[in-house]
Amino acid sequence: MDVFTMVVIIVALGVGSTILKTYLETRAAQPRSVADETELAAMREDIKRLKDRVRTLETIVTDKDRALSEEIRKLA
């Protein structure tokens, strides 16, 4: 084994160990999946509820009677 091959192997091991260490630290910092599933379900329910509210508000704002009432109010 010549010197160049040995240097390449040492550098590869050093870089590989750094990548592995970073991966393991990142993975350890992530929250557990049990809490995530509960949070995800709650967020989905919130999004559904908010979409319903937005749909209701859009109906109110685009209602023709409301627009007519607004025009009459402006004229008065």
C-alpha cells in the first residue's frame, strides 16, 4: 500500500465518521413519532375547522343581499 492510498483512506474515514456523527445527532434531536401523530391529527382537525370558517366567511362576503344592503347603506 503506497502513501497516497493510505492518505485517501484516512480522509475518507474522517469524512465518513463526521457524516455519521452528524446524522446520529440530528436523528436524536427529532421528536418521537407518537407525539407527532397526535399533533398531526390535531392540526388536521384545526385546518378542517378553519377551512369551514373561511368558506362561511366567503359566503357572507359574496352574498348578493349583503352587497345590495351595502350599496343602499352607502346611498343613505
